Amino acid sequence: MIDGTEPPPDRNGIADITNYLDDVTSEHNQKPKFVTMLIALLQPFGDDTWMETHFYLYYDLDLAVGKNLDAVGEWVGRTRFLTVPIAGYFSWDTEGLGWDQAPWYRPGIDPTTGMVTLPDEPYRNLLRAVILANHWDGTIPSAEAAYNQLFGGTGFRVCVQDFGNLTMGLLLLGPHPPDVITNALFTTGELDLKPAGIGIGHYVPSVWPAGPGGTPVFAFDVVNSTLAGWDMAAWAELEGTDLDGSTPPRVAATP
């Protein structure tokens, strides 16, 4: 039946025309050539009807893939190209980047960042972040709710701190260090929710897991599963900022 409930496209046609073929009388339904002719005539009309009914799904944020998702990105205002740091140079105390394992960085010659093309799912999350930012009401609770929605199911969460001096901070917490793409999205400001004119710092814990279920992040005058003091917590490092030279506290979070 051509009623908009058929499955996604496949190579055999997308609309179910069985009900139409079932209406063929017994005088003709046993004739293979006649039935084949009917299928050839009816299937294109059925497919066109299905496509007209479901066309919008190919550009739905939750379902679009590939070029269709790129088109959604044009409407939202973000491409899938992202600048990420290049971390393949020689480094002390980093497994796989020691002697005879990694090349030396040559200042002024070797690049420190590169451009990557986001796969569909990270790109979908980026577009969601832009949409959430456009609907944000400017409060910390709604910002944290938006980040919970954005990182839902990943184990990550973001704590927000207003420093009260036209700057704010975002602290990433979770069960393990973020992958390169997630870290780049967070530290480059692509996922920011902030008022216009406010500087922002992006903080990443030095010990993982971080926050509830792991090691708290260092802070003064608070002790809970997210933040704690000396001998109980680990530092969070400022990894990305647009604070224009101002110096925020080393750790930024709310319980």
C-alpha cells in the first residue's frame, strides 16, 4: 500500500504495490507477463508517491547522511571541516612519541594544526550544538541541560562557571579522555554556549576518569563527587581559550 509507511529505499523499489496487484482478477493474475507489465507501470508511480511523502526525512538532522547532512549544515551555518592539533611530534613521557618513535617539531616549518573532515555523527553533534546555542536562554542551568542533551549516552558532561568578570569557563568531565575530535570540538569553542562579548576558557582534567565516579577536579571551598580540595582532587588544565590575555582561575566548575 502506498500510504507512507514503506521501508527505506532499496534496489527493488521503495513503495509496496502488493495491494494493487492483489486486485488483479484470477483471469489475469496467473499470467506472469501481464503481472510483470503491471509492476513496470505501477512501481514508478508508487515510488514517486513514496518519495514525495518521505523526502523531508533525507534532510532530517537525526537521519541525514553524507551530502544530505552537508546540506543541513549549510542551513545551520557550519561545515564539517574542523581544525585539530597535530600531536605526532617528539614528546617526553608520552607513550609512542619518544626516542626513535616520533619526529622532532621544527618551529616555523612543521604545522601544529591540521584540517579534518568530521564523520557524520560528530558533525551531527556539532550541528545540534549550534541549534542548541540558538535556543539557549543565557542561564547556567539551561546551558548544562543543553550539554547533557548534546553528550547524552557518551558519559561526558560539561560544568559551567561564571567568573563574574565578563569571563566564564567550561569543564569537561567523563569516564575517559576525549578522542581527538571530541577534544577539538570542545577546546576550539565549536560547542560553546556563551553570551556575546564574554570570554571563555575550556578546561580538561589531568586525571581520568574525572568527576562523579572518578577523581574530582581541584577547587576551593567545596567537596563533592565533582570538585574537591587538596589531597582529594586533580588539576584541570586550560586547553582552549578566547580570554584575550585575561587570567581566569585555573579550575572552572560548578557542583
